[in-house]
Amino acid sequence: MMPTELPRTIHWLACALIVAVTCLAAVKTEGQSTVNRIKRNDRITSAVNVRAGWADLPTGKSWAGLAIDLTKALAAAILADKEKVGFAVGDRKSGPAKLQEGELDLYLPVEPIAPSKLVAAGLTSSHPFFFNVQRIMVRRDTGITKVDELAGKAVAVQPGYVNEQNFETANEEHLQTYFHSNGKTLAEFPFQEWDEMESAFVSGHVVAVSAEETELGRLRAANHEEVGDAVMLPEVIGMEPVGAVFRSDDSAWTVLVNTTISVLIRAEELGIASETIDADKKSKDPEVLYLLGVRPGIGSFVGLDDGWAERVIRAVGNYGQLFRRNLGGDSPLAIGRGLNETWRHGGLLFTGPIW
């Protein structure tokens, strides 16, 4: 290399270095954009599908449900205050649209959105946070305890369609598929409107109805005098994995949402509950100590301090506590864990990496 070429070479190397550093900074800024916006707004905002146990206004004043608690868990992690949240009703059109426009941090649907639609909208979904299970419920006085005993009896269901909110209903399709694949004959009684189907079951015109567990639980609780302790049969007719939806251009936010879900599930597996944290911080189990921030490291890869997971569990509890409070034995829905149990206990819930 000639001496006169050396300054030019240094100049181009310096330019390349500046460009590389600028791009790296831009990627880091983009990756942190959602968390930065949340900190700037001092609030997390989610759109939700209204459904009993998932996201509802049971008293007409404050939101409650599994989706609500996930939002509060993230607020506790980032803002150290689970009450710094805001909610709006969203559907399969308005929820994704508001995410694209930057008005929301999360959209929490009660049924999954097809991957092709997510990709087309520049969105993605978290790991499953809830398995939306479809079952059949019968009046207790029928004595029916399993699907095989429904031969010759009509099962009420809503037909599959896509409604004006682009909400895909597949209950009828799931019911037909289940009966066909198990070699059973289905006596189907389709209803276009939920209210009509509910009235038919409550009045005794039909003795069996098929829908998601959350809807069946709400029907049973709202009409307890008429239907008593109606029984959800054990067979799973259909299942849809549900996760949080958010923009796909923020990898750090994706990691934080998925890790928060994993923390809630893993806390249950390790026996860490909201009321046991102080005692658990004295545990000899290294994973318990890591999860609660006693051993350093859990905050490094999500861009938060090491106490963020402890704040999450203190604020909302572990996954089992969330489920019991919103959907299970401590709620009017009284739904069993079923597929929403951890994989160690026969369910489908699992944790992703937390380190």
C-alpha cells in the first residue's frame, strides 16, 4: 500500500465503523422501543376480547380475568406497579389494527389468529398462555357422564362462521370432527344466536350444549337456579392455544412477554406463590433463588433489574393462582385445570428458557 493511500483507507474504515455502530444502536433502540414507550407513558395498554374469566368487567367497575392479570404482571415487571394498566375492547380487526398504529402494547384474543394473518399484519404471538377448550355440558338430572351416552340426544351448538368482527367460530366444526373421528353419530341442533341456544338449554328444550369451557361456565353460573350444577363432560371436543399478540419488529418485547409467561408457570412448578416469596428467598434451591433475583442474572437478558420476576409473582401470583382466581374453584366459572395444567401434571403448559 502506498503512503498516500493510508489516510484514505483510515477514512473509509472510520466511516464503516461509524455506520456499524449506528446500525447497532438503531437495532438496540428498536428492540427496546415497546418497553421505552411503556416507561414514557407510565402504563401498559392492552386490547382484550371480552369473555368471562379471560377479560371481563364482573362488577362493572374494574377489569378481571386471566388476560388482565398477564397485563398486570408485565406492568409489575417494568413499572413496579400492577395497577399501571389500561384496557380497551378489541376484536380480530380492531385489535391488530391498533397494534399496527402503535396505540397498543398488547392484544389479548381469546382464540388464536392464523399465522398467515399475523405475518401479513407484521405481528406475532407469544407462547401459549391459555388453552381454550371446547366441551359438552349436560344437565345433571340427565345422569349423562360421558359423550358415548349422548346417542340419540340433540347437542346444541353454534354453526361455524366468520362474523362481522372477523371472529372465527369453529365450535360446530370441532363437534362434527370429534364425533366423526370417534365413529359416533351426532344429533346436532344448531343455533345461530348464543342467547337462543342458552335459553333452549336453560328451559330444558335441549339437554346438551357444546361451546368453550369459559362460555359454558358462565352459562352455568348465570342460570344456577334453573340448571343447577350442570356437568361438563370430560371429553375434549376441540382446543385452541391462545397467546398474547404484539408487533413482530421488537425482539426484546417478544422475549420479555414470553419470559413473563414462563416465570408464572415455573413459579407454580417450583411452589413459589405470592404469599410465600419471603420464605422462598431463603431456599437452598438455586433455581428458586435465581427466579427471585437472589442469585443474579434473571434481569440481564430481558433488560430489567434482577427483581422483576419477584415483582411479577408478588403482584399476581403464580399461574395456578391466576387460574384458580379467574377460572377455577375460586371463581363462579368453577372450571377444572385440564389442559391448562402444567405438563408435569398431564396438561400442556410448559416454560421456555428463563436464563
